[in-house]
Amino acid sequence: MAYGGRGFGGGGGFRGPRQMFDVTCSECGKPSQVPFKPTEGRPVYCRDCYSAKKPQFGGA
């Protein structure tokens, strides 16, 4: 099975390192970096606070 050199998702392959933006976490105030340009007026969270806030999936 050939994928045409585009990667498994057809997303175009490796694009190099992402630009990171310095932010201050809206929850704990810790400096962090995110791979997107923050939008003014919207909260931005560090990795730890984001992990604590995101919904937990799975169940018995």
C-alpha cells in the first residue's frame, strides 16, 4: 500500500519546528509556551492546568 510520501493522514509530512509563543497561564500564573498565537481576551493555560481542565474520557 503506497501513501505517496505524504504521511499517513495525507497531511503533507514534516513541516519543521513550530513557532512557539510565550504566555502566562490564566489559571496559575506560571510562564509557559503554546504553539499558537493567543487571542486577546481568551484564557491560555499551561500544560498542567490544561490537562486538569480538559474532559476525561473513558468509563467502565
